[in-house]
Amino acid sequence: MSGNIVILTGAGISAESGIPTFRAADGLWEGHRVEDVATPEAYERQPEVVQKFYNERRRYLLNGIEANEGHRALARLEAEYPSEVLLVTQNIDNLHEKGGSQKVLHMHGELLKGRCLACGEECEVVGDLGPDSQCSLCEERGKIRPAIVWFGEMPDHMPQIEKALMEADLFLSVGTSGQVYPAAGFVEIARVAGAETIEVNLDETIGSSRFARTVRGKAGETLPGLVEELLNRP
Ligand code: NAD
Ligand code: ZN
């Protein structure tokens, strides 16, 4: 069998690269409540606090964070698998791209991009954003927000993702806690469409029982073997 594969990844796949997960122990994201840094209301109320939070994440990411064996295994799957492989990530880091994946849909946006609220265009961002940041297209200042999909906003690429899920033969979920919708509901769409479902996670999640098969362990340690198995299926 070599039907279409849809992969969903979450913060867990980047944990071994040194990026802390979201709900690690305390339910906080790097010491912040999500309502204070990851909602449109927070940005309206205190844009400088939100910018500072993402500026810190961006600096950290660009300061030597590298892809791990988990990212690389998924890139290998995309390169060598005979049918379609669609990689959908909730992560805002660029580690799938660094690991060699060619086609990545970032449903929650990207840390290394900004969106200009004056002209609506997206641009690459490698430095800090702030009130002086100027849009390279329309030249307005202070109008660039992080190109992150915040809580309460519609995730990107949803029509394309839902179509792929309905045509999937295998749905693979890696390192996601299954608490953030709509991503948490993908397994159900794929299962109803008749797909095989596999979850890779360090721990049991609230969604684990929805998967036909669960692989327990670190993504960087388990994915290379799982990918090898998928590539060797008759
Ligand atoms: P989450 O933090 O809620 O859950 C992480 C999951 O990964 C947990 O279930 C945990 O058991 C598992 N895990 C931890 N280490 C692992 C490992 N080495 N191998 C396999 N699994 C491991 O993350 P989420 O479900 O992605 O949702 C959090 C939200 O926060 C997302 O919307 C995302 O955009 C954002 N976020 C992104 C990043 C990033 O870009 N790297 C980091 C933190 C949060
Ligand atoms: Zn602009």
C-alpha cells in the first residue's frame, strides 16, 4: 500500500531541538499565560509586550537551534515515498524546513514572518519587530505584527488540509497534545475517511484513544524507524 499520507506535527517534535513545549509542566508558554501574549486582544492592549515575547522566541530560534532526527525522518519520508505526503505543522519554528522538508503548511503561522496591517502583505522577519519597524513594501512604520495565528483566529490553509485529510490513507500525528482545535479534530476526519491512524508521542494524550496505533517515545528516537517501516511497506 502506498496511499496518501497527511502528517500533523506539534511542539513535541521540536522539543529535542531545545524549544520548550507549550503545556510542558505549568500550562504556561515560556512563563506567560497565552491570553497575555497569543491573542489579538493582547496585541491590541499591549502590542509591545506581545512583540517582545515573539522577538525573544525569534532570537532564541536563530541562535543555533537545529532540526533533529524527527524532522529529518519526515523529510526523508516526503522525499522517498511514492505517493503524496502533506506535512502540516502547528509549530511556528522553521525546523521542518531546516530538516529538509520541501512542502510544509504552517497552520499557526511562522515566527520568521511578519504581516503588515497597512498593506496586508507578509514579509520575512529575522530581527526584532517594534514600533519603528518599517514595511518594505508600503513603507508604513509600526504596522507589522508577527505572522502568527493567535487564539481566536482562523488557522491558515484549512480548506487544503481538510481536502487532504478526506483523501488520506494514513494520518500520522507527532508530538501534539491534541488540545488545540481544529488540529485536534484531524484524526477524526481522517478516520471517518477510512485512513489508518498513528500517534507518536512521549506520553498518552487526551486524543490517544482515537488512534488505531500509538507509538510511545521521543519523536527523534521513534520516527526514523517508523519512516523506514512505511517506506518498506509492500
Ligand atoms: P503542546 O505543547 O500542547 O504538546 C506537546 C506534546 O508533545 C505533548 O503531548 C507532549 O507529550 C509531546 N512531547 C514532548 N516531547 C516530545 C518528544 N520529544 N517526542 C514526542 N512527543 C513529545 O503542543 P501542541 O499540541 O503543538 O500545541 C501547542 C500550541 O503552541 C501550538 O498551537 C503551537 O503553535 C504553539 N507552540 C509552538 C512551538 C514551536 O513552534 N516549536 C512551541 C510551543 C508552542
Ligand atoms: Zn505594508
